[in-house]
Amino acid sequence: SGDAHDPRELPGLVDMLTGLLTEGTESRTSREIADEVARLGATLQAGASSDYTTVAASSLTTFSDEILELMADVALRPVFPENEVELTKQNTKESLKQQRAQPSFLASEMVARVMFGAHPYSVTAPTPEAIDATTREKLIEFHQSKFVPNNAVLVVAGDVEQDSLLPRIEELFGNWKPGAVAGDDFPAPPVRTSRSAYM
């Protein structure tokens, strides 16, 4: 699930959610997560495109157990601390102001609206109202509904041994409970039969 799966009244929710995944879990603060990743010389990040969300990590093979555990923690047990949610909302609104001052952003926004009509791909940025309406509770609810194993794929690449890796994955992700995942029911993009100019 990606940006196209944002609730219609809350554009930008997935982007905000992914930005907050590494800002605190049930057992770690934002600072503890960052310090642990730095200690391992690893990377850990989350992000979203229109169609999917990724939680990605990399490290030396020596630290694969530790980084996999960190990745599982931020993916499965984020708590979306209220102070981090409010900070993210303020930063997002400031970023939106800067974007809307750029002609190239306004042009790409118009192109998306014209090309995709009522389809969710037409939404390129949140609104200030949607940012204000986003709450910790809504982030938790969305996370619980979309971050389920039957809506996810785990990909591992690198110098790892399958025989030792699979039990570790089972240990970290084995209690992850499936949930109901609705199929995509998006409106079709508009059909264009003639050339038009948009201002």
C-alpha cells in the first residue's frame, strides 16, 4: 500500500506514517534507534511511492541479526510518539509552503490532475487541512490495517545463509497476524479524445 491508498480525506498520510516509523517503537526511542543503526554502520529507512511502502535496511553480514531485528521492530511495533507526530506535521506544512512557491511543482500538480482525474494518482501533495487532521490515532489505525503479512513481501539479498536466516525471520515475524486487505477499487483515469490547453 502506497500514497494512492491514503484515505481520500487525508492525502499524505502514508508519507507521514513512513517518516515516523523510525521515530520510536514499543521498546526503543527515536534516539536509541538512530544510535543503534549508527553503531552497526548500517542503514534503516522507510518510504513510500504511489503503489507501495518500503522498510529497508542494509548492514555488513556480521550485523545481519541485529539490523533485521531493528527492521522488524520499526515495521511491526511503531508507537508514533505524539511529540514526533506534531513535529512532523509542522515540518510537512513548512515543506508544502516551499513546494507551492515553485512553478515546477505547481505545473506537475496540474499535470497529475489533468492526466488522472479522480484517480488517486492525481494527488501529488497533502493539504494543510489534511495535515492538521492527521492524528496519532489515525496513523496507528492505518498502520494496523495495512501493515499485515498478507499485504507484504520480505526480500533478502546479500552474503547470507538461508539455513540460518529463515529461523531468524520466523522468530522475528512469525507472530505477525494476517488481516483483511481490500483490493484496489480506483476510478479509471479520464479518456482524452482531443487536445486541450490547461492553465
